[in-house]
Amino acid sequence: MENLEILILLFFVFTLSAFLGFELIQKVPSQLHTPLMSGSNAISGITIVGALLACGVADANFGKWLGFAAVVLAMINVVGGYVVTDRMLGMFKKKGK
């Protein structure tokens, strides 16, 4: 029964963080989006380290696959964030030779 309680608690934390993240991002003005995205890329880098540790420590196959999925999704987030940030910063460069 204890595992079910932990699973419910983790699901509650996940749901709450998803809701709060959505509300926070929705309130950010467009001028602050790029600097905040750069900060979130650094946080996603930390997430990759945590996902690698979780993948390596897991005993069951499900845990290893879940850790692998976390690594893949965090890498997509980091690479995509840097691409978008580079593209946004390119808008401010002077055009010419």
C-alpha cells in the first residue's frame, strides 16, 4: 500500500508542476521570453544529469526505459531551446558584409 501512496503523491506533484509551469509561462511577456529560455536551458542541462543518474541506478527495465525517455526529452528541450535562442539573437545582428 505504501507504493501506491508514493505513486499518488508523485502524480500530484507532477500535475501541480505542470499546471504552475503553464500558468507561469503564459504570463511572461514576449520581450522576456528569450532570456528566460536561456535560463531554462541551463536547468534542463541539470535535468539531463539527473535523468542519466536515474537511468543508471534503476534496477528494473521499466526504470531504465523511463530514464532513457527522460534523457531524450530533456535533450530535445535543450537543443531546441538553443536553436530558438540563436535564431532570436540573429534577429538583432546587423545585416551586411
